[in-house]
Amino acid sequence: MNVFVYSEDKLLLLSLADAIRQTGETPFLVPDFQTLQSLIRMTDPDIAFLDEALFPKEKIKKLQNHIFDVLLDFPVTSITDPYFTDYRGKVSETKYRKLSDAIMNAAKKHHSIDGLSPKLSSLLNFLMTHKGEKVETDLMMYHLWNDCTEAHKKTLHTYICKLREKLAESGNDCMLEKVAKSTYRLTTTAQ
């Protein structure tokens, strides 16, 4: 089943992609409208989950009607509250529930680490895109500041400590581990 998830929050998209894969379905990540258009041309979605930060429930219902108007037939619902819509399209109720529960749980875990500063959020986003890989501190500094000074090195180590604390507090299954002197790796217990 082709599962589209639309959000500008790249960390949320990555979390949802993992949850969707664990249900045995295929995730299609949509960070913007242009990507959505190109994906729909290539692949017919079976279901779409939208971020309520971009699409409040009223807009989701209007969007569902618009999809029918362009002769497409797939359900559209919310990431955080997928049961607010009744239409299931060709998706069985069992598959819908399994997928919706996985997406809601992943979204809850993701939002439990909200409250990060913009730099911490950017660092976490960067590490999520390199999940499981060894990432050197120089690369992290260039991502955050396009520079690599001694002051940035101290600040980065502070950010790493704060990020570790936030991940532990959130109950999220992510862990930032030190691999070598200036190398870290973001892992999940699911890896």
C-alpha cells in the first residue's frame, strides 16, 4: 500500500516513515506541494496522512472532496487524529487501524521532544538524516554554523549534552552515542 505523509517537519516525516515501514507498507514522504505533485504523477496513493499544522481538519475535508473532483479515490486524514474521518477508500478497516495507530504513536513520540531550540532541532534533524552513521563533530559544526572554530566546538558539545537529555526525557527510542573521540552516531532501539 502506498502511504503518503505530508508535513514540512522533516523529523516527523522520518519518524512516520519508520512507523509505516514497520507495518509493512510503503511510505512516500511529502515535504512540499511540488514533491506531492511529482509523487502523484508517478504513484497512486492508497491513503494520505496530513500534518494538522498545515491542514486543519476543515481543510482536510475540503481536500478529500477536491480529490474526488479530480477523479482520484483515496482517503485523506490527519496524522494526529486519523479517526476523525469516516471515508476509508479501498483500505480495509483492519489495515486502516493498524496504520493509523502506528502513525499516531510515532507522531506522539516525535512531539514529545518538542520544545527544542532551533539549533538543537536543526542538529537533531541533521543527525536523523544520518541515522546509524558515524558523524564527526566537524561535520555537525559546518551544518550548524558553516564554520569550525574552538568556540563552536564548545557550544556543540553543550548541544550534544542537551540533546541527549531531551531524547532521554522524551522516552523516544533514539539515542546519541559517542563512537570515537570526535564522532557520534544517532541510533534507535529498533535498529
